[in-house]
Amino acid sequence: MPRKPRIDISGFHHVINRGVNRENIFLCDEDKNNFIQILEAARELYNLTVHSFCILDNHYHLLIETHRNNLSLAVRYINSLYSTYFNKKMQRIGPLWQGRFKSWYVHSDEYLWLLIRYIEMNPIKVGLSSVVGEYPFSSSYFVFRSLKSDLLVSSLLHEKDIHDWLLPLNKENVVKLAEFNNASFEKRDSCFVQYKQIKLQDYFQHSDMGDRNESIFKAFMDGYMQGDIARYLNLSAVAISRIVGSERAKRELFAKVQGKGLFWSYAPDITYDVKKAELLIETILKYADLDDIKTVFALFGTRLVRQIWETRLKNDARFKKLNYFLARVLFKMDVEANDFAEVKNTRGSKLRLLAG
């Protein structure tokens, strides 16, 4: 089978290479420092921007931005120089690397930020550090300590709050990262574009107004441009942008609540879709903090949130104080605490009925 063609165009690329047979090829700090010096030389020679890197014992990760179509040349230069250094030091012969390097073209901002977190978390994952920025052979070590180096570590990491980098990827992040890594591209003329297996109209054939926004988000995440979606649906690009942002925020909120363990009675790998909106709203009203409650109002609107509250929460005696607070403060209802004092515990009543 012919090898998949490498995307060598200018842009962001995630590069990995491992030692042959997965053997350790960075045996000490000197080896890793030497690799950094080679990376510095490659940066200057091939006009690269280094956004993130991590050098582990048997492999390395690079997130680099090329400004010319020279990815393969640059990485071959890096691998060749380090192989020469290591073989000479260890008095060995033969290939050092496990085949050709692997690379992925980074085609979206969400992919970019997930990838940086993934790379910077690697030392923690293998037990070489306990927090991001502690491992001295990763880009976050330089950035967090404002160390000066000939190696240009871009200011990209500074654009995010430092606390973002203390959070490991949750299961939804891992699934999304795998989807990005597995994206297929096809060559059209002189450029690569993401291959779309699903036609744009197929996303909306069976969707009504209730799940249209989710269909918009899926089409966007599969690589369709917001402008193309807007033209197909006869909506403005601004409207599509807002919908995509809102749908992304709902998934981020769902992942946050999941990370806190509030979906305790559901499978740990549960992910958000439009059918789980009611579950998310109910869970946040019952157990989340005020900031998350305000967020759910902003994302879903007072009307839907109140509807969920009235059908799932209002008559639950376990939440009398909470219901009074929600009614008075958030729904602006003219009620008193006594209005919820005599509410029957319907769940308890059902259990007693079954027990009888």
C-alpha cells in the first residue's frame, strides 16, 4: 500500500519521532540539551516558529509553524544531526529513529490549543514532573520562568491563562483530539483541504429547529467553513459564528461538570449532544455553583431553564431552599419560602409505595 502523502505546506504541524524499537535515545540532560541546540539551529536555518516542544527519553514532540513548504527538510535536518551526535557518542552504527517521522497538519484553533495542552502534559503523564512548567526540557518551562534562550519559544502560550495549563485533558478532549488527528485531507491544485465525507446538505436533511444548531456545529467541526454553512442556510456569517461559539461553550460546560463528577450515575465517557441538554441543565441547577448556573442561563435561555426546573426540580422537597432561591432571584417570581415548605417529596413517596 502506498504511504499517505505528507502535508508539507506552510502552517502549524505536530511532529513526533521515536527511537528505534522504542529504545531510549535521550539518555541524560546533555543529550536533551544538545537536541534543543539542534532545534535552535533548524529554527534559524529553515525559518521555523517553535510553539511547543517536549523531549522525553525515547521520543520527542514538536509543534512548529513553517513559513515555507519545508517541513520535511527541517525535520530531516534535526533528526540527522542528532543521530550523528548520538551514534558518535555511543559508538554505535545503524538507524537511530523508528522509521520516518510522523506529522499532523493543525487545521483549526481548537486543535491547536488541545495539542499544546497535550504536549505540555506529557512529562506529567510519564512521571517526569508533577505540574506543567516543571520539566526543564519542555517549552512551558521556558515560558513560565521567562527564561531567555536563543530558542524562540513563541508567545502563543502567554495568550492563555496559566491556570489553563494546569488542567489535564478530560475524556472529551482526548476524543476530540483523536478526531482532529484522524482528519483526512485531499490535494486540490497546489494545496491540501480537509476531505469531507458528508455533504453539507446531509447534515440538515432530518434536523429541525431544535437540533439545527448542533448540525451547524458538527458541519463546522468536520471542516466546513462558516461562510459555506451560512450561505447554505441563508443565514449571516455572524449568526453562524455565534451558534458555533454557543455550541462549543455548551460542550465545554458539560465537560467541566463531568470533570467534577456530577454525572455520577452515568457512564464516565458520556459526551454532550442536544438530547443531553435537559440533563446538563438539571444537574447544574441542583449541584453546580452560581457561576455555572449563570452560564447555563446564558447558553440555554431563561425559558428552557425554567421549563426544566418546573418539570424536574420544583416539586422535589430535597431542594426546597434552592427552589426558593431560583424562583425569587433568577426567575423573578413573587413567592415566599412557605410556598415550597409543603412540597411533597415525590421520589420518597414512590419508594414508600414500592416498599409497601
